Amino acid sequence: MNQMIDDIGEILFSEEEIKAKVKELAARVTADYRGKELCIITILRGAAIFLADFTRELEDINFTIDFLVLSRGSAGKTGEVKIIKDLDHSIYKKHVLIVEDMIDIGESLHYAIKVLRLRNPASIKVCTLFEKPYRRILPIESDYSGFILPDEFVVGYGLDYRQKYRNLPVVGILKQKTSPR
Ligand code: IMP
Ligand code: MG
């Protein structure tokens, strides 16, 4: 962990700040979905860490969890998105909440929403812990948003650089990055 921390040039959000924000998002979702049946859908892998903390803060809500695995073309550019693993359960007439770690250009989410809409859920909303709204290429908006990030590549709390740093408890900017995301 110390070695990973040494690779971080600037810490943007501390463990405590992230924890407080996750609680706040869960409280908003709890208020909006109380009494409804909720299907939480996570696009793997980055959001897994957020999902685990977020769902444990939800109170008095009946929810199921399902996973979608997508592959993107060359990241940072719009390309072909494919489903690698589809949902296991039907979302027909159900309330869907997509839990995301990060919305950047919006490509992954745009594709996921397009595919899920065809299955006629009762509603689809998006909760993301981080986002860079000014980088959006596709028309995607979050319904619950944690932190707005500067135009920097960040790691930690599920976000990786080449599969590394996901387990960092803080989120920060890497000192050195040898290639784009
Ligand atoms: P997009 O919205 O289609 O660009 O995809 C967002 C995905 O790109 C996120 O779920 C992350 O996996 C990845 N991503 C975007 N920006 C960053 C970053 O700053 N650090 C780590 N991963 C990122
Ligand atoms: Mg992701």
C-alpha cells in the first residue's frame, strides 16, 4: 500500500471524504426508492468497490444486484462496445439503478442504457461516484453524482491504471502515467 501511495502525486479525496459521500448518495437513493423494488446494476469492474460500500448504506430497500461486463474499443475514443457478460435476471417492469464508479466520455453508459431500455424496465437511473461532465461525448446524465473530477486521470477506490491501484482507499492523480487509459 505504501508503495502505491508513493505513486500518487496529489490526493484529491481522502478515505473519510469518500465514505461521507457514499453515505450521502445512499441516503438520497434510500429516500427515493423506499417501498419500491430496485434492481441495482453494476458495470464491472471499477464500480465493484463503490457498490460494496454503497449497498451496505442502503436502508429499508429491497434490492437485487446484477452485473454487466462490457468491453470498449480503444479507450478515450468512441469505438465499439460489446457485452461480454449480460445480466442474469430480467429487468422487465422493474426500477433499475445503474451504479457506476465513473462517467467520463459516457460511452459505456450510453451503450448500457440503450440495451437495457429495450427490455422495458419501469425506470432507469444512474448513480455515479465520480464524473467528468465536460468530457462527455454522448448524451448521458447522472441522477445521483458524487464528485466532479478535474480533467486528470485518477486512480483508487476501484479506479485502476492497468488494473493497479483499485484497492487504494483514497483517490488521487498518478505522478507518472506512461500511456493513456
Ligand atoms: P466512459 O464514460 O465510457 O469514458 O467510461 C468510463 C470508464 O472509463 C470508467 O468506468 C473507468 O473504468 C474508465 N475511466 C475514465 N476515466 C478514468 C480515470 O480517470 N481513472 C480510471 N479510470 C477511468
Ligand atoms: Mg467502470
